[in-house]
Amino acid sequence: MNSVPGAAFGSQLHDSITGCGKVNYRQTKKEIMARLRAGSADMSGLEERYAVRALLGSVASHDPGVKWLAVSALGECTARMAGRDPESGREILRRIVWGLNEESGAVGLGLPEAMGEILARHEGLRAEFLNLLLNYLCPGHCYLEFPPLNQGVIWALGRVAQVDPAALIARGAADYLTPLLDSQDPQTKGLALWALSNLGHVLSPGERKALGGGNPAFSLFSHGRLTTATIAEFSAQKNPAIRTY
């Protein structure tokens, strides 16, 4: 996959803005970054087309606080726009999909998470794009091998499972996730376990064995909070889906 800085992706997605539009976009971007750095995902009062463009770049931030607030804000903005005009939501998702395509020249950091947040917030878009999201975990299809993108897809599925587990169960999502319990990467293993817990999946003895020994920690953003969780915290619970993370 080509390595173009992910933060540049937002500017690649949109038609060029000229004249006073450039000024408005710069002002909006500056305001958005100020809000994100202040710990707010509230984008009210901003012109949405400029906000979406700026947020698409911000989801690639190496600052976890900025990244996750941008993911949340982008999901909210897109769902609101799609509520008025479904095609506007589809267009944003198409642009995200293009950014995850090798031919785009973008790394795509944060884009799987953004896609998951949007699908979690809008039922119509979820019905249209959920199969594609699953395919990002399916070798031979649109599989995303780069670990940060792969983990982003796992998180995205877990996020959707928080609001619509039935849609993922019907598509056999557990079959995509359970092989990841054997991963040597604690982040991959932990996110897969969390996503499965949101599906209400009960681990088989073999799946518990795949978790291995030790108690590695992993980073988890859920319900507006970025926390550190451990494998044992999830695997030891009879119904880990009731966690408050």
C-alpha cells in the first residue's frame, strides 16, 4: 500500500474550494481543531460540508484524543446530513471507501473507524455498506492487511454491534472475528474479543484456549471514553457485552 500521509486524505476527497470558500474552510478547520483539542466533539454551528472535510483529515491524527473525537463528530455530522439527504451520506462513505483503496494513494488511517461510526448512527447507510465493511476482514476480497487498518475494521464492527448486533449476526460476523482471537497482537486480540462480546457471542472452549495465557492490555474507545482494558476482564465475564466501556 502506498504511504501518503493520512492527514492529507480529507483534502483529496473533495472538489477544490476556491475564493471565499477557501477562507471559510480554513476558518472552519481551525475552529474544529480548537474544539477537538479542547475535548469537544460538538460541531454545531459549523457549515457541514466544510466540517466533514476537516474531520476526514482529523481522523488520521496521531493524538488519540483528537482522533476519536473526530470519528465521533464525523459520524454525527454524516448521519445528520444523510437524514436530510441520503445521497450525501452515501457520497461521504464512497469517499471513505476510495481512501481505503490502494489506488487512492492514501494510507487511510482512521477511515475504517469513521465508517463504523457512521454505520452505527444511520440505519439506511448501515444496510447498504455493512457487507463491504465485513469484506475488509475477508482475505481474497477487500482485505485490509495493514494492522492499524485491520484493527480499525475490528473496532468498526464492534461499534456497529453495540447498536445492531442482529445485522452482524445475520451476516456471520463472528466467523470473521473468532480467528483473530489467536492473534499475537494484543490490540487485535482484545478488539476482536470486545466486538464478539457486543455480539453476545459465547466463547467456546477452543476459543478461550486461543486467547492464550497472560493478561495483555489493549486500548479501547467506547461510549465516548478512551480506556485501557485487558483480555482477562472480558474473557472472565459470563456476559461481557454488559461492560460500561
